[in-house]
Amino acid sequence: MTTPKRKTPETLRSHRWFASDDIRGFAHRQRMQQQGLNREEFMGRPVIGIINTWSDLSPCHAHLRERAEAVKRGVLQAGGYPLELPALSLGEVMVKPTTMLYRNLLSVECEELLRSLPIDGAVLMGGCDKTPPALVMGALSMDLPVIFMPAGPMLNDRYRGEAVGAGTHTKKFFAEYTIGAIDKSQWMAMESRMTRSVGTCNTMGTASTMTAIVEALGLSLPGSMAIPAVDAAHTRMAWQCGHRAVEMVWEDLKPSRICTAAAFRNAVVTYVALGGSTNAAVHLPAMAGRAGIELNLDEIDAIARDVPVIANLYPSGTRLMEDFFYAGGLPTVLRKVAAHLDLSTLTCTGRTLGENLADWPEVEEDGTILDPAAPLKQGVGDCAEAGLAMAVVRGNLAPNGAVIKPSAASPHLLRHTGPALVFDSNAEMFEAMADPDLDVDENTVLVLRNGGPIGGPGMPEWGNLPIPKKLLQKGVRDMLRISDSRMSGTHYGTCVLHVSPESAIGGPLALLRTGDRVRLDIGARSLDMLVSDEELEARRRQWSPPPQPYTRGFTRIYQNEVTQAHLGCDFASLSGNDPTPEPPIH
């Protein structure tokens, strides 16, 4: 059962390009036929844009050219006409300084591809970290019928009987390699096998967190985000996306009907139930802002206090996305936390979230998806918050907020006071980490600044600061770390991130000095430097902003336009849902 058919051929958006008898209409039809098409192939049919973020330098998306062919089959067999449109590919790891610098650029490209061309609806193809929010942001701004086709996670690996995946174990094993616990031959062997196939990271990192959020919003087919990239079911899902996109055009089923305030609350519930990446705390406000919905950090924190983590997945748990797929995927999670959801929200299927979940098959429990009554982690000792997926802290170090993922942190560090060791750059920090004489112990608070949206630029994933080698050799594997940058969703540790306002614009982090005592109290949701207001004011008078070498180009545009982390790092001129006029056709 789907939403009623509302469109007719004469009311299709592409009709404006192709149906008129003037010289423009003639030229548009002529150029389509120049490619060997018959008029009947594209006229009077929904034209479906396939926004494809494939790239040879994006292994997460390396299979999307093949999947686009399956999408095209689905579109054609549903009576539409498909047009594949290449878009900026934001492959993590390869893109420097960070894909976050280009998230907003891809959102603009998606929006303007849909606006400037004769497109009636679209299939959005992506999955790597910044791609899902970017494509959804652009689609929300344009508001044409769209369906998101997730790239899917890579396959699992194993090492010495342990499930091994991308990101989390890279960080873990590198620490062991640094101190000689893993030799060169073992390290090289891991390099060639830990990532066994194309697809996104197979932990509950940012990629899987964001594709889950998009599915919970209602923009993806039920269960689609967990299908491994190389599974035959993934190709079948791609066909379904193409087929369904045509139906959505006839039904005029736009994102504005799907992505409501209630749907965004469902997305936050999903994020915390999965123990998802802290990066969602940046992307969710930005996505909601494109829909004209205010979603702030306090609302996310409140939901995180109420909804337990029930996905036993790295980095908080012990399993990987292939296991999650076998365990029933996201619909199984959503059924378990249904009491926290609005099941009446509409989805891309034309049915409500509740109707989709009611039809999802039961899967035998195997310990991957847990019962809310027995969540992944409980409070430890005097730290009831140790099992939470996310917490927002504020204080004189972060007046506008900072985030931490308690479920991936060390409970004994969630209430901690220690002396700061401050670094002004990533390069300075990494050089110091190998110094055997570095003045540091396990109580020290490592601090990296100038990593925010303007300072980075682009808020790179520098926040999982490395443990000094001298402490690794003593068995220390976690310390309290603070930064205005982000952290990969695959990483773990007691890391306070997204400090806002950032240091590069004079946020309090810019005033912190090595030796100052810093206090984190997760119960009080506080983060403070134990320095008097008078001393901080004196330091502020002495402070000057760090030099910015970017005087032109996209990076300069980014620095001029980007908002701070607590607001989602969108461009000020892109947020909101005021309508943009359709292009005139002359």
C-alpha cells in the first residue's frame, strides 16, 4: 500500500523542459534525441536523477557504478527514465584535510543538480561518512521526491579469533605496533586484509551511524543500510530504489512530507540506541536545519539519557556490521526501542514507520542486538552515565557545548581532574608523542586546539589524540583528551570533542595553558578549566587569532560562511527551508 497517485504527466517538473512547442522545448528534445533516444523514452515519464558519488579514490563507493545500472533497470521497469549524474565523492582517509570541509559543497552540488536540470525525482547513492548528510541536506533544500541508496558496509575480518574491522582496530593495533607488541610482518599482513571488500567501515562508525539515521528518517528502504556492499541483496535493493523512486514522483512524496520534527526525533533515538558516532551531533542539527527544524545539542543529550545502547558493535561493543545484518539490521533495533519512537511518521515506502516495522521478519537473537532491559553497558560504580551513547558538557571551556561518547570511554576518566598539556597543532602534538622526556603521566589532560571548523579548517578528525609512547609502554591505553576538532566514529576513548566556540575565533580553549587544571564531571555535564575569571580576562586581552593562510578559493568561502559545531557547521546562507525559485526556461 502506497500513498495515492497525485501527479499526472502534464504536472511533471521535466514537462517544463520537454513539452513546449517553442524553440527551447525543441532544443531540449533535440539534444536528448542526439544521444540516440526516442521522444517516447523521456517525454511524459518521470525523469529520475541518479546522484552517484562513485570515485576510484573512494573504496567505500567503488561499486556504485555497478549499482547505478541496477537502479536504472528499476527506473525503466517502473516506467521512468534514468539519468546518472556524477557528484563529488567524499571518501574518508584519502580526502585532505578532511571530507568535512566539503560536506556543504556536496550538499550544494546535489541541490543545484536537481534544480538546474529536468529532474522529477532522484536516487541518492552514497554511504561514506559525510556523503549521507550532504546528499540529504541538498535534497531537503530542493524538496523533490528522493530515496537514499546506502553503499553498504564492507565484510568482516578476523585476527587471532577476534572480529576485526576498519578504523577501530587500526587505531588499536597501531598502538601495539608503536611499542613493538606487533611486528612489521604482522602489521603488513593486517594492512592487506583488515578491509576485505569495497564498502563503508564495518563498525558503528560515522558511515553506518549516518545511513542508519537516514533510514530512520524514512528516506531509505527498511533494512537497506545494513546490507553488505558485496551481497547480492545489495544489487536487488538498488533495483528497488530505482523502481520506488518512480512511484514516489507520481505520489509527489517529497522529503518535506517525510522529514518532520518527529522523524528527526526518531533519528536521534536511533543514533543513541546504536551507540553511534559523535559526528552525528554535528550532522543532525545541520540536516534538520535544512528542513526548517531546530534540533539542538540539549535535545540530543536528553534523548541519550533516556534511550539505552543496545547494539553490540564496535567501537562500544564487540561485533561488526555483517553480524548486524544477520541479526536483522536497523528495523530489529527500532522494534526494540519502539516505545521511544513516533511510529506514525511517513517513510519513502509510502507507509508509516510502524507499518514497515510490523512487516519486518523476526530474527533469532544472537547477542548483536540486545534487549533495552539489558543494554550493552551499565553505569559503573559512582558513574551512572558510563553506558550512554552521548553526553553534552558545558562550562568555562565550552560555553556552547562539547560532546563525549561515554559508552566508548573509560568510566574512571568520566569524572577527572588533571593538568593540561596543550598543543596548538596536529604536527606539534604528534612530534611530542614520541618524546621519552615528555612531561606527562596518566592523569594529564591532553588538549589539541585550532582543529575547529575555521581553525582546521573543516574540523578534521584529530580529536582521538594519541597516547604518548612512554605511557603506552607502561600499559596506559586511555587518557582524558579535549579538542575543538572531531573524532572518527570508528575510534574510542575518553575524548571530549567539538568544543564550541572553537579556539581559532577566540573560544575559551584558546586561553588554556599547559599546567592549568581541567575538570570533567560527566554527572554534572560540566567541563571547566580551574582558572579565575580575572586571569582568563587578562589572557583574553593578550590573545590574537592565529594566522589564516587561505585568502581565496573554496576554503576561504567555507571559513567565511561556516557556523560553529553546536549549530551543525552548515553555511549560514544554506540553512533554513525558505523556497528557492525554480529556474526560468528561456
